[in-house]
Amino acid sequence: MVVALIILVVLALFGLPLFTVLGGGSLLYAQHSGLDPAVLIVELNRLASSPNLTAIPLFTFAGVVLAAGGAPQRLIRLFNALLGWLPGGLAAVAITACAFFTSFSGASGVTILALGGLLFPMLMRAHYPQRFSLGLLTTSGSLGLLFPPSLAILLYGIVAGVNIDDLFLAGILPGLTLMLMLGLYALYVGFRFDVPRHSCTAASLRAALLEGSGDLLLPVLIVVGIFGGFVTVSEAAACTALYVLVLESVIHRSISIRGQLLELLTDCAVLVGSILIILGVAMGLTNLLIDAQLPMQLLGWMENSIDSQLKFLLLLNLFLLVIGAMMDVFSATVVIVPLIMPLAQRFGVDPVHLGIIFLANLEIGYSTPPVGINLFIASQRFEKPVLHLFRAALPFLALMLVWLAIVTYLPFLSTWWQ
């Protein structure tokens, strides 16, 4: 069995799909432990019966349509008109636009591809330091992970069995706190390098608002619809998909339903299919680990080694930072969350607060080697070495680590509404 597992790990390093590695490892473990492999399939039934599962493809489709329909350009013009007059205003525009767009694109690297090529030349023309600009755009590729309708929050809620409405509410203050911290740093850089401010006229602001109001209204409608009790999460996802399709094809006329819809659906299906197949296989593996009482063994070790919630949270963050540097957010969610949930409950950590801590760590992991997806996508987009981008991102990662400590040890930011 050990030899077979080593072969699987080596094949994974050479690009074998993750679901194949997880499935193969699960079957080997089931055979070695004398467990029925049918345990792997049982979780698929629970996954398929989840009432919130349909929200994932619908919100993903909305993000794909927005990316193809010119929403990135409209958002940049709108936020530039609103914030560009501030010192460091263009950097604040980049932060806001990336956070807004990532909440719909799922932090899959689409933000860097869609917005990076537009914002990087603008930052350079405004005389921002190149290193600052590269670090800003690289780390901003995962901003918005905590804002509705983030796919990461949806996935965590499904895997952990936590109310998704609660998670959407819990992520708002921590997400805004991070944007504020990065915005203040951008303000400091703007003052230090005497970056010229963007002049804004009433006419340009009015034109940008008119053009981008449909995009800006979308998250407002989602939040009001869900938390006002008018629609469920799945219904909100369906309304969002329809709204975006009408916005881009009828109002802006930036996409053709007849000519582009099939291509957009194909892109969406590939992304959603990869998420769901990993989710199903990994949840089956989790079932095996639970049958093997691995969570109980971890709990026993931690009870003997850790005597306070403070120590548990510290070790949890160190562990999750390593996981974030090694795995993408979707894989980490389905593999790790079921293991840490009972441990967190034992030490009195609220499941909603745990979700925000977990996603905050994974948000940082997007920009840390060896598997930080933002680094590789930014390297391709800006034609810079990965190590160069990592060094550029270090000041932003330092701020994010401070933010992580704030989110972890000030739980009211995540539970203020309870």
C-alpha cells in the first residue's frame, strides 16, 4: 500500500488530476482497512441532495458572463470616477474592483486575468512603483473571497453543514477590514511617491454611474434578497444568473446569446464539473477517515497537548497557512474542514467564526509558494518570475497576516449579528 501511495503522490506532482489521486488513495485505504468501498459513494448522495448545491453552477455562470461581457472595464471606470481623486486613489480602485469581481468569479485566478491587464498599465502610467503594483494585483486576485456570493463560502457551508446566510453575513466585516487596511497602505504609498490624483468631473462620474449601475446593483440585490427573506440562496443564484444574462445581452449588448452562450456554458461546466468531482471524491475520503476515527485521534492528541482556545487557534492558523500554500481553496475545504470541525467545537470555536478563519487563511495561501495560484497566474499575465512576484507581494502578505490575527482573536467581527 505504501508503494502505491508513493506512486500516486509522484503522479500528482507530474499533473495527475486531484480527484484521481483522492479517489485512488481512498480505494487503497478502504482495501487496506477492510472497509466497504461503497462508503465512498454514500457521500455523493448527500451532496446531490444538498438544497444549496444548485447555487454553485448558477453563481459560477454569472461570473463567467460578467467576465466575458465587459464588466471588468465598466467597474474600473466606475470606481476610478468614485475613488480616483483620493491620494493613492487608483490603487484603491484596483482593490475595490478586484474584491467586487472576485466575489463572483470565485477567486479562481480570473480576476488577475480579467483586471490585471487593464490595471497594471494604469498604475504604471500613474507612477506607482512597479513592485508595489505587481504585489497589489497579485494579492488582490483573492480579495472578495469573504463577500457574497463567494463560491468558497458556498462550498464551506455545504461541507461543514453551516447556514450559508450566516456565513455571508459573517464575512462582510472581516472582508471590509482587509480592504480598509490595504487601502490605507495604498494611501501611504500615494503620499510617499507623490502619485498624481485622478481628476473627476460631474459629467464623467454621471457617465460611469450610468454605465456601471447595473453591475453595482447586483450585490445589493443579492444581499437584500437573501437577508430580507425574499429568496433562498439557490433562488438568489438563479435570479443572479438571469439578471446578468439580461444585463450583458440586452442592456449592454456585449455578448450574443446565439453566438456566445454555448461557449460560456462550456466554460462554466468545466469549472463547476472540476469542483463537484473533487468535492464528491474528497467527501468520500472524509467518510473513510471518520470511520477510521482519525478526527477522534487528533482530538485526543490535542486534548493532551493544548489546554486553551488561544493555543488551539494559534496552531490552527499555522496549520491552515501551510495547507493554503499547498492546496487550492476548494480541495482544502472538502478535505480539511471535516477534520477540524470537531476539534474546533471541542475548544468552543463558533462554526461560523471557524469558517471565516479558514477562508482567511486560504485567501493568504493564494499568494504563497509553492502552490499559490495567484503567483503562477500573475507570472503568466505580467511575464515576471514567480519569485519576483512573491517578493513584491510580501508587504501585502504581512498586512494580511495582521488581518488574520485580528479576525481570529476578535470573533465579534464574524459574529456581530448573532
